[in-house]
Amino acid sequence: MELTERQVEQFQRDGFLIFPALFSAEEVERLREEAERVAGLDAECVFREGSSGVPKTMFRLHAEDGPTASPAYRAAAHAPRILRPAQQTLGTDEVYIHHCKVNMKAAIEGSAWPWHQDFGTWHLDGIEEPSMATFLVMLDEATEMNGCLYFLPGSHRDGRVDPYFDSSTAYSLWASKPETMKAAMNALPEPVAVKGPPGTAALFHCNLLHASGHNLSATDRWHAYFCFNACANRPRDVENPRPDYVRSTDWRPMVEGADAIA
């Protein structure tokens, strides 16, 4: 899939693009089956929340090896409909995956993710430039009731904002401060609810402010994420680096694969 010039301009202006029905029902079912398999594993890169231990986030599904490796997710990461738009928006054909994950909001129990920029954390991984973008694929229908994402249009253009460490979720992250968010939301267009049926996808900039609420519904809401970085922007050495499932050390340029999910 090749983005049009208009789509590239829209990404630069708004910080995101949404693609309805990018994946078929059969492809989504295959990805969800693999996510369910990985969610049952006892592995370092599978995080759970609450006393019930429901899965919250799991990483490294795109890898060639390791306990959570999945051929279906590896195929999706290399599929032209995902890889090519990432290359176009980053302005280079030489990109790699910084990490791949599935975020899982369990029915009723699925907790919120506060407003944040992904680059708030990735910069601390030793990555100098915000030359990064993320492709998400909806594995379940996303609604406001079940904790869909919200994007703040144009917020990426102000660059990285100073974050604070939020440990309120099962997987702690660097979040945006309340005063930062109030100022940004007063200055920018209304947040956009990223809703849609399974197979809907979105591509968004690493400095785009985004968040999601609790899952108040009786059904799960799962999303897959493929986070791309330019090879030339690979992380420098830092003290006490995070594990490679969130900070990949495989910086080889990705090669486009078949446009099918096996």
C-alpha cells in the first residue's frame, strides 16, 4: 500500500491516519488466535493486572525466536500495507521495529492508559530523534464504552513534552503532566475517538498525545501495535537499558514481505 501525497500531508498535519477495513475478518481472527495463545504463556514479556491476573500487555510477537514469537505477527509487520506507509511517513526505506506488542483491555477490568507520548519513553531508551511511528491494528471492535484510544490532533508538532512516571497501570509508563494536557487541549482541536470494527488500523506519530479509558463493557478490547524507527535513529548506549522486548537491538533494515497473514 502506497500513501498518497495528500495522506502524507495529513499525517504531517494531524499526526495520524486511520485506515478502515485494512485487515480482513479472517486475518484478524488469525492474529487474535495467536494473541490468545501468547496470553496463556508464563513469560517475562507478558504483563498482567489485577488480582485475577488478566493479561494487560505482551511484547515481541514479531520476533524470529523467543517464547512470544508468532509467524502471523512477523508476517503482518513485513506486509506492504503496514511497512510501506511506515517507511513513507518516516522518510526512509531503512526502518526496523523498536517493539511489537498487543494491549489487552479485559472486559470490566481493563484499566486506563493516561495521556502520553510514546517518545516520552523512547527518548529515554537512547533514541535521539522523534523519527518513529506506530501502526495499530484493531483485533476487536473499539468503542468509547470499551476504552478506545483518543488522539489529540496536531499535538506532535510541539515536540516532546517533559513527562512524569506513572505507575498506576500494570505496565508503568512516562505520562504527560496534567498541566501540559490542559494547555494542549485548550490550544488544539478536540480529541478524536479512534473507533471501528476489527481490522480497522491507524498510523500515528511518536509525539502524538494519546490515551485510552477503562473498559466498562462486557467484552474485551485488544489492539496490536507495530512500532517503527528509522535505522539511522537507532538508540545510543544508555545506562541500565530496558529489556530488548521493549527496546529492540535488532536494527537490520526490514525487507518487505508478502501481503498476507499466514
